[in-house]
Amino acid sequence: MGKMFVFIKKVLKYDIVKFVTVGGFGVITDMVVFSSLLYFFDLSRANSPFVVAWILPVFGFSLAVIQNYLFNHYWTFSERVKGISISFHKFVIFFGVAAFTALIPRMLAYQVVLGLFADETSKIAIILSNFVAIIAGTLFNYFGTKYFVFKPKGEQ
């Protein structure tokens, strides 16, 4: 067990691993909110295509972005932003990067995954498309976050 702990500690020194870990929690937050709303309001692509594609994802995404901004500031990029406090300005940039890197993959994944499923009422297909979209945007989000939001103090 001791060797595993040492290994995990070494791996977590890399900010990409921390970013993906934080993002994993963001995925959970996004998916739980998205799925809960989908089932609570009994929505499907057949009865509410606009709401399912454009409105519903906003709630989980927004909550996950707030959560991820805080975790990324205080943990993932803490060395890069030492001495820099969180700010609304940086949050707006973070939100913009997250939205930009999520919007295109989300819409593409939505069309591709749902195109593969003929059943217009399949909530599982809708949830799967949301998950695929989140994963697709992760790499772009990492670079945007690292180089546009959490710059070292001298590069501000």
C-alpha cells in the first residue's frame, strides 16, 4: 500500500493529472445535474429537442465550471498562481474558455451519438452524448485554462 501511495503522490505532481482529476469531479457534477433534470422534467429529444440540446446542459455545466475554477485555482495550478487571489475577471475568462471548448464538441457529440440511436426518446442516448461531449472538450480546455486563465504572476 505504501508504494501505491508514493506512486499516486508522484503522479499527482503533474498538473495535467490534477486537471483531469478535477475535471472528473466536474463531469460527475455535470452528469448528475443534467441527468436529474432530464428525468425530473421527463424530457426527451422527441418532446423537447431544443431544451435537451441547448438549455438543459447549461445547468450542470455552469455548476461544474464554478467547482472546477475553484479546485483548479487552489490545487491544480496553485504553483503557477501563487500570490494571486481568485477574481471575478479570471472566473469570466475561465468560464469563456470552458464554454468555447465545450460548445462545439458538445453539439457535435450530441448530433453523432443521437444520430446513432433511432429512438428519439432514449434518455440513455442523451446522457451518453452529454458525456462524450465533455470528454471531447477536455484536452482543449486544459490548454486554454493553463495558458489563458492560470498564468504565473509575471505573465499576468
